Amino acid sequence: MTRRFTLECLSRFGTEVEDVKLILGNQHLYYRKLSDTKRRQFANLYQRALEDLISGDYELHGILITRIEVPLVLKHIQIHWRCTGDVQRDEEIDQILEKHADSLRSKLSEMFFHTPIPPFVFVEDRRHLYEQELSKLLEIADYGMQYRAVSHVGAILGSSRDTGTKSADPNDPAVPKEQVPPRWLENWRNRRAKAAQKKESIEKRKESEVILDGNRDN
């Protein structure tokens, strides 16, 4: 029965139906997986090119691209841009980037000899805002006792309420740095001091010997 049904199907639809089924069944999308080195190279190339394109556009001028992430499978490109902290302004920047996404892709493709560029995914970068907020919290935090007077680490991380002023940053060029004398100068000073002490002890010994000789003569 099965054999007869197969023969009837072959006679009715042709002998190439099974081949077509195999071809359709084996069809699947293939994505190339990139190594970490390739991902870094693509990210650097895309970031430099996008910065040039954005700086040359009147509407996009002023938008800062912080970093670009290329995933393991090159299906899209994540573009991180620096937020301003103003909700309305950040929404306007996001809309502008989405508006110019296709034109940026086409220009980027032309710069790389018309190679296909994956779609862009714009991501807000708020790391600097979090760092600023954390710095403010650390400045107004109350740590209890005055850690500035205990250790050097406490002087750096201590609360500004301890002394009423912020601790000086040692890396700040405006802060005067303590001048440490060179080692050769310290060694020279030590040798000179030892020589002076030795000379003084010899003179005292001579004086004592003269006094003893005078007493013997008497």
C-alpha cells in the first residue's frame, strides 16, 4: 500500500518533489560568530567612522558616542551615547538618532566599500550620572568619627563634614607637592655628619691627653 502510494505521488507530482522537500527542510539562517579580537576591531572602526559622520552633521553635532558593542553574532550593533541628565533633552537625542539611523548606516556602508552594515540599536549611557550621584552621596555621608585623622585612606574617603572642606587631591597639579630630597643627597649629608662627629671625638681625645700629660708633669 505504501509503495503504491509513493509510486502514484511520483507519477503525479514528478520525481523532484523529494529533493525539493529536502532542500526546504534543510534551509536555515547562518550567522557568522566573531572572535573577541574581531569584535574589538569592528567596534573601534565603527566608532571612529560614526564620530566623523556625527561631527560633520549639523543636527547630530554635539552627540557623544561613548562606546560601541559588537555582539558575538553580527545581527545588530549597540551604540552607547552619553546622556545629559535632562529627560526632555535625552528623548530628543534618542529621536534624532533613530531618525538618522538609516542614513548613518548607508554612509557607513559607503565608507567601508559598500559592505553590509547590521541595524543600529541606540543605548543610553548613564555611567557618568551614576558616578556623579555616588560622589555627592560620599561627600555628604556621615561616617561617625573623624577618619581623616586616623589614616591616609580615611583622609581621602572621609566625609567632608569632618573638617568642613574637601580633602586635597594629591593628583591635582594645583596642590603643592612635598619635595623629597634625592637619595644621594641624604647619603652625602649622613657621611658629612659622621665625619664631623668623628673629628669632634678625636679633638676631645687629644684635649684629654694634653690635660693628663700636664697633670703628670706637675
